Amino acid sequence: MAYFPGGFGTADEVFEALTLVQTGKAVTVPIVLVDAPGSHYWARFDEFLKTQMQETGMIGAADVALYRVTDDVKEAVAEIETVLRGVPLPALRRAGAGHSGCAARCPPPR
């Protein structure tokens, strides 16, 4: 799943995806946070997670490895392709991959 800068709803969807993967309630899917070139929206989000959550022990190193931050579209695509190569298609359909933020609520793709 690729996420682009947004408001509360976007942040909520990112945290929901991270939580579902972290807790094993969803299959591992690529979570790529895509900044506009030269922007630092997701880079600052990443910094917050590492300095405020990881450094205080609220999340671990494995948790910040669940996502990738980039401002390069080709790098984002490569990350998504790399992760998806290791996930069987039926598992992705059950997880609702491709439907932003609705892994547990959306019907499988047709």
C-alpha cells in the first residue's frame, strides 16, 4: 500500500495498516510512505516514530521495519514489488490489498 501526505484520515489508515501487520492480524503487505520530491512529511513521521516511540520502548526495531519512506516513485514501486513477491495472491485477496485502509472491511478484488 502506498500512502501519500494527508490529514488525520491518512495517518489513521497508516497506523491501522501498521498495527494489523504488527499484530499478525493481516498478512505482510508493503507499506510505503511516499513523500513528494524534496518534501519531508513522511520523513518527519518516521523521525517521530523512531525518537518518540522506538527510543522509549513503545515499539521495537522490527516495527519500524514494517514500512519504508521514500520520495522516489521508482523506489516505492520496487519496494512494493519486492514485498509482494513473497506473499501468496490468495492471502493478498483475503487481506483486501489494493483497497487503501480497508483490509478487514472490503470485499476481495474481483
